[in-house]
Amino acid sequence: MINLLKTKEIVQHTVDRGITNVENIHNSISLLVFSTISKIKPLSETTKTVENIHNITIDSVFDNMRNINKELGNWATKILQKD
């Protein structure tokens, strides 16, 4: 069981790192896109608004993925400890 708990920890940590890596890549790409579009004068104000909504939404999505990973890890630990 100890090996299974260690494996669970490794998997949970790997998933968390993966989420962070995808989030960083996503943020880099979206920053590039929004900064490019915001240079177009008629779109600059609207772009700022859309970017703010996007950032709030994306932060929530990635936070939820981390929370799901954490809860699945807790659930797995409880199941593994019952054996």
C-alpha cells in the first residue's frame, strides 16, 4: 500500500505540474494575441474588456482543475488507506 500511496502522490504532482505548464503556455499565447489586437485603435478598449473576462475565466478554469486533482487525490488516499 505504501508504494500505491507514493505512486498516487507522484501522479497527483505530475498532473498539477501539467496543469501549471498548460496554464503558462495558454497565458503566454493569449497575452500575445490580446496585446496584438489591442494595437488596433478601434478595438483597443473592447480588447481590454474581453481580455479581463478571459483572464478571470481562465484563472477559474485552471483553479478548478487543480481543485479536482486535489479532491481526486484525497479520494484515492482514503480508498488506498482502507485496504
